[in-house]
Amino acid sequence: QVQLVESGGGLVQPGGSLRLSCAASGSIFSINVMGWYRQAPGKERELVASIISGGRTNYADSVKGRFSISRDNAKNTVALQMNSLKPEDTAVYFCNLLVPPMNYWGQGTQVTVSS
């Protein structure tokens, strides 16, 4: 069984920072992609950032320069450091693990950016 558990969401003021963490447990193939998605009300779920087991990263244009994704392959964890947060970053953030053809999702954690 594979399980992903997110933590770190909350309420933050515009311009503030927040760090999300995700821990994956279970039998996980060493070559994989971990990432963060988000979904705001009325919008489609979108990829925020991803990182492969080799360390290569990818970011949505809207978060480049503000967010940073990292992972610990030994611990099967992934983190998302979010800086200079904007109200439009408000969404439920989901941790994702891709081991083709399998896709695993966390339950999501709410991030609210508001003054």
C-alpha cells in the first residue's frame, strides 16, 4: 500500500511564506516523480511543481521564482517552500506521486493567502 500525507497548510498574509511537506509510505519504486498540485474553487487542478527522483524540477510559470520544490529520496518525502505568497495562490494543495502507470494522491491541505 502507498499512502501520501501532507502537512503545513494554513492561513498566511500576502507576501508571507509557507512550507508544505509530504511523506510517502509503502512500497515505492525508486524511480518516480513527486509533485504538488493545487485546485482553487471553480478552477481545474493544476501542476504547481514537480521533481523527479534524479532531482530535475519543473514549475508552473505562475510560481517560478517564488516556490521551490525539494525531495529526500531516502525518506520518500517532498517539500514545497512557498515565498511571496499571493491571494491567487489560495487553493487546496495536493501531493502527488507518479510511478507509471500508477498515480497516488494525498488528501490535500488548504492554503489561504489573505489579509
